[in-house]
Amino acid sequence: MFERIGDAEWQIAPSGAMLVPAVVFADREMVDELQRDEAGSEWSALRQLRNVACLPGIVGRALALPDVHPGYGFPIGGVAAFDVKDGVVVVGGVGFDINCGVRLLSIPLSADELGERAGLADALFAAVPAGLGSKGSLRMTVSEIDRLLREGAAFAVGRGLGLPEDLPVIEESGCVSGADPETVSERAKQRQFRQVGTLGSGNHYLEVQRVDELFDPAAASVYGLDAGQAVISVHTGSRALGHQIGQDYLKIMGEAGRRYGLPLPERELACAPVDSDEGRRYLSAVACGANCAFANRQVIAHLVRGVLADRYGVSPSSVRTVYDIGHNNAKRETHDVDGVRRELIVHRKGSTRALGPGAEDVPAAYRSVGHPILVGGTMGTSSYVMRGTPDGMRRAFGSGVHGAGRALSRKKAAKKYWGEDVLSSLHASGIELRAHSLRGVAEEAPGAYKDVERVVAAAEDAGINRRVARLRPLVVIKG
Amino acid sequence: MPFEFIDHTADMALRASGASFEEALCEAARALFALMVPPEQVALREHVEIRASGTTRELLTVDWLAELLAQKDLTGCLFAEFVVALDRTSDGVYVLDGIARGEPLDRRRHDVGAEVKGVSYAGLHVRERDDGWEIQCVVDL
């Protein structure tokens, strides 16, 4: 079924209702696994990828990156681009956690200089609201929520939560244009009132990490990363606001898809034409959700700076934002497709942008090498900083891997691991974990995930992303 | 078994059953909240009224569960007991009036799990079986 078309690139030719080929960037073992799952499981990433390849107006190829695993409708680790004139926008291509992503902060201290980690873990755990039902300290009126949705991270900075120099090193400067708060329901806004500046639960985390190894010292130097240095990663998204937007538009787009008579392979791929009232409103709501996520990570960065100032006396401005990037998005972008510049809506579900050297939307400071891609690992292994490549721009719409990708279901993980055991085994290996839910810890045990080393190696072998640095966790905060 | 969880790599599939469709809807709601807190830890001190609708039983199910998730954030409560009454309008739309009972989340007493983000259309089905009704859906965690 698969034809190998590159070092780590496999193609399935269109068949049945598929309009374009489906392509998987992966090593051979991963491809074999995907095929086994398609034959034996009710949930198959490959089947979902083929379904995406059937959607009206899809351009080029439906893509799966090495961290691909089954999602709802769209595979996680999936990328699909649609023409703005005759294509569709798909709710499942973004998901419920709009612009969920990672912010990386660099600390002006080496990992050794952090000293005793348990105290740092306790202080971060106390400062950053996390877990089910946690509440942020930022109180807002309805009109302020609307401003937050329009302005994104800049809104938080304007409230004294963060620094102006954070903004240029956030994807799209922390503010996606075209965000009209009127396209977001009152209910979504009401749900968000208490949740700005909260980490959430599940796979979200805050980690203190050590830059463990540099693979591309020149790019690392452009990003201001040194071996041995301490950094902090914050993985969270748009919280309840994004969840409600996803839920609201799943219904709206499900009805719209039927009304427009779109030939859909699955109900779960609820979608509407890009060029329709519903499509335009959804894209605006996604922009609002994205801005909410940028603001959320901005507020958490501010809380982290407070802890670091208290403990180490480091000034807020010396704790630098390296980058902030989302991995659940639909964005309007221009790409070369078969030599023609085309305006597209690029869906990345569990995939980051990975704009390579020279790309216009890369912050000026990083333009020579492309912006950082922030790849989340597991709490016991590693995270990675990667970067985009010219090849990735041509073959993957400038997209990158986002994490290790789950290998075990939460149910299997909870059966196999015990929260306390995970805690003590991490402690034994020098990692301080603080979590509100031990059940959550078991579900997120390192063994529940694919090997992140294999994921980044496959992305590099495929030529779409390049490794820059590996980050090892020292302190992990979970919801 | 009134409800169970089915393996799904990234998220969670829940399957609920009941002698009637209404009972299965209540069990699906119990399953949804059981992902977040053990039901036996939730005292039934407060209640909220819920209205949901859908042109099909499947869509009604998603609407009902999504409403409950929204009420969780709006009220700060976790719910463990549910009552629903079902009606159908002249144009065939299912309309549900329900009550969810529970209490405000209290981390000292509630052994919380991961928060459910949303209720998807993936693997969604409502089936009438010989012994009653079965509901299945995938929720995002």
C-alpha cells in the first residue's frame, strides 16, 4: 500500500474518494505500526488520514508527521492545506484546544546554579494554577475579555503581565489578525473568566529543563541557547474558551456541511467552505482562541518570572522568551504548490509551524535559521528544540512535529503505572514532580508515550525539521 | 455494566447503557464526570437545570454532555447524579430537560483526574439493543 518516496517519507496513492495522496513522514517501524493499527483497531490514524485526503479542496497531499496517532476525525500529528476559494475549514483539524502550544523561557542561570530543586518545584507549583477547577488570579470584565481575544499576548503585557520584548518572539507576535470576538459565544467567554493564566491538566505541563546537548550550535546561538543552561517550558492552550469554541462550531459546521452538501467521509470531519459565512466565522473564532492561548502562556510566563525573581534575584527581563508556538491551528498562509503561489488554510492538528530560513513570518532575530520548533517530550525523557528547513517548506507546508505522541491509551497507562511509583522513580532520576492528580500522573507516565528520540530522528531523516537542542527535565509541574 | 471506558490512544471513548435511552444518557453523564472525579466522592448538595437538543439521538447526546461540561466551569461544580426527561417537537427535534446534582469541586476531598475538554463526533453511536440502549462517544482529555 505504501510507496517509499524518500528517506523517511511514505506515500499512499489516491484511491476511492481520496482526492490527493496521503503521505506519512516516519521510519519503517512506525509505518508498520500504522498499518497494523488500521487492520486491528477501531481508531486508526491512517484511516483518519485517508479520510482527510477526501475533503473538498485539499491541496497537494494529506500529511502525517512522525508523532502521528489517532485523534477524533483528524489524526493528531496531521497537516492538511485547503484552497481558500474551493476548500473547506475543518473543526477536527484544529480540535478543542485551539492553539495549544509551548512557550520556552531561558533563565540567566545554569542548571547547576538552580541549586536545590524541591524548593523550586514547590514554589512553581504554588504560583501557577493547575489542574481541574483551578482559578487564575486575573479578573476581567466582558469588554476586557473581548480585548484579550483581539489583542492576544499584547493584552496581558498591557496589563503589566510580561514584557514588550516578549511579543516579537511569539508566533505571529502573539496576536492573530482577524479575531472578531463577536464570533465567539458569550458562554465561551463566561467559561474563561476564571481560567486565564491556568495550566490545565492532562498532557499540559510546566517544566524546568537543562539544555542537555546542542546538535546545531550555530542555530542554538541564534536562539540564545547554551549547553548546561536552565530553561523553562510551558505547555498549555486556550483553556475553556477554546474548548467551548470547538464545541460550538462542531455543531454549527456539522449542520453547515450538510446544508452545503459537502461529500464527507465521516461525520466527525465537520466542516464548511472557507468561503462561506460559517467558514469565515469559524476562522475568526479560531483566531480569538489562538489569541487567548497566547495570552494564557504570557500570564504564566509572568508568574514564573515572579518565582525566579523571588528565589534567585534574577530580573524579569533577564528571563527571556525564546519562542512561543502553537500546535493546534488553522492559519491562512501562502505556499508554493507545484511552482504556483497559492493562498491556503493550513490545518495543523498536533503539529507546529516550521517556517524555514528566510521565511517572511519568522521573527527578524531568527530569520537566518528559521524560528524554533518546540517539541514536548514526556516528563521523564527529553524535549527538543528543532527548526524548519527549505525542504520542509516545499514538502510539508512548513510544518513540524509537536511531541512524542501517545503510544498507550490513558486507560492502559493507568492500569500499567501507579502515580506514586512514577513520582518516586522520577525523583530517583533527579526529576522533581509536583502534580494535583496522581491519576493524571499515571496516565502521563513516560512509558505511555512514543520515544521522542525516534520522532525527532524521523523528522530529521525526512528532511523537514532539524534538531537544534535537547532539553532534559529537572522539575515537572502537572495539573 | 452501566458505563465503561474503551481504549482510545489519545483521548477516551466512553460507552454507557440503560434500560431506556434516558437512562443511557444519565449513565453517559456519569461516565463523563467519573473521568474527572470518582462519583462516590461527590455529595449531592446542589443542582443545575440543563436543556439540550438535537435533530438526532446522537447529536442530542453530544449536546447534553457538552452542556454539562460548560456547567462544570460556570458553576464550579462536579456532578454525579442526573435525571432527564425527553420530548420530541413536531418537526422531530429531540429536546431534553435535565437536572445534574453535585457539589463545588473541593480538592481536599475530590481525587481529581484530567479535565475533559470536549465531546467529539468520533465513534459516536446510539443503538437500541435487545436489553435497552447503548451510547458511545469519544471525549477529548
